Amino acid sequence: MKLGAIARPSAAENGQALAWAAEVIAAERCALQAFEAVLPPALADAVAVIAGQASPLTCLGMGKSGLIAAKVAATFSSLGTPAFPLNAGEAAHGDLGAVQDGNVVLLFSNSGTTDEILRILPVLKGRACVLIGVIGRPDSPLGRAVDILIPACTAGEADHIGMAPTSSTTLQLAIGDALAVAVSRTQGFTRGDFLRHHPAGLLGRQSLAIRTLMRTGEELPMVGPEAPVADLLAAMSAGRMGAACVVGACGRLLGLVVDGDIRRHFQSRRDVYDTPAAALMQPHPRVIDVTATLGDALLLLREHESGLLVLPVTDGEGRLHGMLHAKDMMHG
């Protein structure tokens, strides 16, 4: 259906919809703030247990809490702690075989009375599993049964009838993320480790070596320090990067000239054609090491507030190896 064919709500209807949405967000924010205000010591206990385990973490739940368990398992795995989700309903029909003796099980339940989890609880205890519960009602069968209890209490759900899992699942998700990040930091998980876990997409590309993306040889615009502006402009035009490197003896980078440097020189009413490249260059440009990765280069781009578009690639001796343009980083 085309947008034009949709009956557009009135201003009053828009206002009402936004007010309802704001109520939900406010209620969920309050649930998070209330938990943050009194962080249970059990969080630290759970982090220590999960960080110290050798086997994959089991994230268990049912219904909406089961969906949260699946997402939390994915976050743990992404941050260096192997984890898998287990649907409590399927567990009773054979999937419980994935849980071995002594495994750590992180289970999610708002009511603390989830029948499907209670049904398999004796089996988990019989296998000496360590049970960590993110439970909405601590004084419940599940709340009393777990080894480490993380109370996930809310004043109520955020929907207008107070029944749909909203505030409760938001809090469960936040607690799961907090555990995953804290465990990851405890284990010394690094940015490099993260990239190795994500071989596909932009995240995966960030582990690419700069060497494989940089412009070299005839594609690398560079001139000597005494090069006249005509040669400088020719190099910049040929390189199509809007910049050229100024290189001295032994291939060492002396500076960088970008389009803006030449424009500013013109605006100062100087005779730019008699000016050597060395007088136009930026003598201390931002560079990146030849051993760096694409992720390192993207981080530099984000940190530089003046709209960095090119990065000369140098080694520890300051020798020029190549140059990167922003579009190389995005599409290389």
C-alpha cells in the first residue's frame, strides 16, 4: 500500500499515540532505575561463577522470558563466553541432553512459577548444575530453588492492561546484558577478540589489515617537498583522493596536502604557483600504522572532529607505505 493511500491520523490522535508511547518508555525506565538503585550483591556472585566455568553457559526460559534468554545467550557468546539458549518446554522433550553435570544454568522467569522450568528442575539439580535465577518474584518456587537469586522485581508491566511482558522483560534483558559484559571484562575480552568472533559484515571487515585496503604504487598521490604546485595538483588529480603526501629522503612522510590547504593559500592572496609543496603541507598529519586494521582506522575517523577523509599509512620509522581514503574504509 502506498503511503498516500494510508489514512493519516489527526494531530490529536498523533498526540495520544505519542503520550501512550512515552508512558511505556517511562515505566520501563523506572524499572531499570529501581534495580540500579539497589544492585543485589548476587550479581557479583553470578559474574564470578559464570566467569569461572569451563563449559558453555545454558540460558533457560519459556515464552517471552525464553526469547530474552536466547538474546542473552547470543550476547554472552558474542563477548567471549560460549552460551546457548534452551527452551524449557523443549528441554523436557529431549533437549535437556545438552546440559551436562555441573553446568551453570542462567534461568529467566518473571513469575517464578513457570511450570515448564519447575518440571525439569529436579533433573538440573540431580546433575549438580549451578542455578542462577533472574526472577521477578523472589519468594516463589523458582526463587527459593536457585543457588544464586537475582531479584528482577518491577512495580508492574508497562502496557495499559498491566499483563503483557514489557517492563519485566526489559529488566531481564538489561540484567542479562550486565552479566555478559561484566563476565567479558573479568575475562579480559578485547576488541580484537570481538572482531574475531564476527567474521561477516562490517564487524568482520574491521579485522581486515590496512595493507589490503591502502592505495599504493601509481595509485598513491605523493610529491617531494620542493615540488611546484603544478606537480602537486597533478598528483592530487591523478590520485582522486583530494590529497597528496609530501615525502622526503628514504620515503619518510613529511606532511600532507589536502584540497583545503591550497584553497586557503589562494584566499591569502599569495602567489601559490611559486610555492613549494613543503610550504603548503600539514607537517604533522594524522597517520595510521601499517600493521593496523580497518577497525583501527574507523575508530580514528570517528574520533577526529574535523572530518578526516584520508590517512597516510606509515611504519615505526615514519616511512610512507600507502594512503587510505574514507571510501576505501567503507567499501574496501
